Amino acid sequence: MKKTKRILGCLLVLIVIGFLIPENFQMPVSGASSADYHPKSFWFYPWGKSVTHKGVDIFANSGTPINSATNGFVLYSGHINYGGNFVLILGPKWRLHYYAHLKTIAAKPLQLVSSNTMIGSVGQSGNAKGKPPHLHYAIATLLPYIWRIDDSQQGWKKMFYLNPIEYLQQS
Ligand SMILES: [Zn+2]
């Protein structure tokens, strides 16, 4: 019983620490502005095999540098079928930041990044092949925000996927 309490206490402290680290949010695509993404592209439906579009597509010339949008810790970088070359970063507030369709990857797993560290460049890898080069950027929270669930297509997933456009517009 005492041990369980101690573990729960540690977990709580850890969660709180995650909220104390500043995000320092910034536009991840170098030189891009609100003209380079569609303001209503988040949760766009229908969106192929993903059903809904759970991020934002920021268009730029191939090879444009991508910087981390927040401070964070690189969990993974590599290649997957749909996402192509991608980087996954754990940022403050227990949020995952996903960067996909990269041309080149410049971030290594376990690397600490700040919100201006270059992590790769804009490309067309994965299922963006043949489409204009863009960064697919998504933010997911590990702590579910159940009050965000609505009755849209896959609306229950909104407890995890946050709208990156809201953050881009504030940055
Ligand atoms: Zn996308």
C-alpha cells in the first residue's frame, strides 16, 4: 500500500514536471506563414485510409528546413509506409509531435531539441509521393482530453489529436 502510494506520487511529480517545461512553440517550416497551409485542413473528411486528416499540411519547396515546433526529446526517426521519412518528438505537456513526408532527417532518437533545432527538410516521401512537397505535422496528447470528443467522424480520437493550426496561429 505504501509502495503503491510512493509510485503514484512519483508519477504525479513526473506528470507535473512535463507541464513545467516551456513549449516555446514556433512554425516548424522555415519561412512559412499562414498562407502555406489551409486553415480548415484539420479533421478534414474524407481523407483516404486515415478517414480524417489528423494534422496540418504545410507546403514549401522541397528541401526547406524543418525545425522542431517545440522543445522536446526525439523518440524516434525513420521511415514508414504512409508517413515516409518521419520524426517523432515528445514535447512538454506530454504531447507527441509528428513530422512526416520529410526529404531528409536531421534528428536522432534520444536527442534533445529546442524549438529552433533543425530536424529535417520538407519532401514528398511516403504517401505524399507525386503530391506537392509539404510537411504533415500532427500533435497528439498522451493524457486524453476526453472533453474534446465530439460527434464528427472519428470524433472520439479528438481526445488525443490536437489541432496544430490553433498553435500555428498563436505563434
Ligand atoms: Zn497531412
